[in-house]
Amino acid sequence: MITLEAAPSNKRQKQRLAKEFIKSVAKIMKMLEEAFYVFLKENALIMWALAAIG
């Protein structure tokens, strides 16, 4: 299980993020993609922090 924290995103972005992340991790770890499950936690605080920096 992999937990990612990110700024709020739409359904398509979430699907792409999970798919690409799993693909990369599976390749690096030399494991099947099916061995991973991604939990995405959307965090509005991240959006606020990024706005403050920019």
C-alpha cells in the first residue's frame, strides 16, 4: 500500500497519478503492478502552502 498526499485534483488526474506512480514503483522494485494499492489523500493545506510560496 502506498499513500500519497497531494493537492486536490480531478478524477482523471487522480487516475493518471496512481497509474504512473504504480508503474514506476513496480519497475524500480521489480514487482508486479498488481502488488500495489495507492491511497491518495487530498490536502487543501498543500494548495495553500504552494500559493504562499509562489
